[in-house]
Amino acid sequence: MLEPDITPGQKRAGWVLFAVALIAALVLLAIVLTDIDRRPRTNDASVGAEVIHVTAGVPGRIARLDVAENDAVEEGAPLFALDDTAYRLQRDQAAAQVAAAQAALADAERAARATAQNAGSAADEVARAEQNLALAEATVARLEPLAADGIASRQTLDEARTAAADARVSLDVARKTAGAARDLVSNTDALAAELRAAEAVLAVAEHRLSQTEVAAPFSGYVSGLQAGVGSWVLPEQPVLVLIDDASWHVEAYFRETELAAIAPGMVAHVRVLSDAGEVLTGRVASIGRGVQTSDALAVQGLLPFVPRSTDWVRLARRYPVRIALDAPLPPFLRLGASASVTIGQGE
């Protein structure tokens, strides 16, 4: 088979073409690497949202279930209710104790007012007895020199002294009566304290009764419904999970070598796998400051754990970057959905 004749010009043209293709490939590679450094991207991302475990505040049996799995609920909408018979009885009993304490305190206050009035009258009697004694003693003091000079009779002086002695006895009796009246004035502090204690018991009973009705603390979606009507639940036992509809975000994991190019507030473009044709925009809300290592798992810390892809190659660790999505949010967002994220302007 004859080989085709290749002229020197053709060889030069081939080498030129090869060189141009190689240079173009290197330029494209440089552009791609520069773009990656300038606009970090990752496919290791997922849709997230704030969730709470909804529990009953008190133990009881579910009497009414107002939602079903995956229902959308508005803030304040009823979720479920417990049988409140026992809690209503406790409330009524506490209310009766408050009424009894109020009546006892009112009676004691009326009695205290009456004895206080008696004590006041006794004090007035003491004042009059003191005045009578002062007058009798003054009379004796005036008559003694007159009787010594013979101006006043001895009988008159003796009558004045007897009147003074009687005034002293009357004053002593009045003082003892006033002291007894003061002692009878009752102190209502103990009954007032009992009333406050009864009111506190009533407040606790009313609070426990209110906890038998459970409403949505925010608008969201019901998930993980674990009970039905007739189920017995405890305060620490979740009945359902509520996903906060106002907290949708994306949790994206970037290599630690890319974090220097990411800062809070930067624009992010997000594609969710369930509807990859729509590009969502958002902003970098925060960048993770730490992740768990496999050696520290026994500590059971709260840091997110991101496993390495291999054990035999030293790979850059990945850190979570939270992306706050711009409104309006699409209806296809679901907790845990896969997503890809690009940080920086353009798409």
C-alpha cells in the first residue's frame, strides 16, 4: 500500500493546526479553572428548612386531630386537641379554692374592721380617763393649801382625793380594755397569702388546660405524623413535625479551598433537581465554621458531620454554606431535595 505524499507545506500546516488546537485547549482550560476559582460551584447541596417537633404540653389522649400528613397549615391553625376532662375539673377545683379563699379573707377583713373600731373606741375611753384623772389631781392640788389655811373644809379635800383615786382606777381599766381591743384586731396577712397561693394554683390549672389545644406556631407543612385519635401522648413525645414555610434555604457543601472566594451577601444561583429547568437566586447567608471529624463522633457534638469520600487520599474537607433564597419561592421546594449551587454573578 502506497503512503500518500505529504509535502513539507502540509506538514507545517499540520503542526500549526496542532499547535493552535493545543493552545486553544490550554486557554479553555485556563478559563474554566479561572471561572471555577472566581465562581465556586457544587452539586453537593440540598434544600433545607427550619423544622420543629410538635408535642403536647401535657399528657393525655388525642381527642381531635385537625390535620393529615403533608397538609399545609396557616399560623394559629389547630393541629390537634387532647381530652381535657381531667384538666377542666382541675381548673374548676382550683377556681373553687380561690373563691373560698376570697370569702375567708373578706370575712376576716370585716371582722378586723369591727375590732379596729372597738379598739378606737377603747382608745377614746383611755383619753377621757386621762383627762378626768388630770382634772381630779388638779382639783386636789388646789384644795390642799386651801384646806391647810382653813378656807376649804377637810371633807371637800377628801372627796377630791377620792375622785382622783377613782379616776386612776378608771384610767387603768380603760387602758386594759384598749389593750385587749388591740389584741383582738386580727391580722389578715395569712389569709391573703393563702389567696395568692390559690390563685397561683388556678393559673397553673388554666395553663395546663390551655395546653390541651395545640395550634401551629407558624405557617408550614405537616410531616411525620406519628399519632391518631385515641393515641396516648406524653409531653416529650413528638406527635408531628412542622416545616416552617418561611425558612426555605439551601445547604451547599464547598471544599475548604473554595471558601476564600465565598463571602456572605454574594449572589448564588440554585438549581433544584426536581425542577432543574428553573434557576433560583439567593444570597450567601453564612459559612460554616466547623465540621465534625470521624475521630470526634464519639463526643456526640452538634457540629455537622461531612464524611470524606475516601480514606486513602487526603481530600479537602467540605464546609456547609447556607444560601437564603430570594422571594417569591417556588412551590416545588421540598426538605432534603438535591440541588446544585453556583456562587457569583452570571449563570
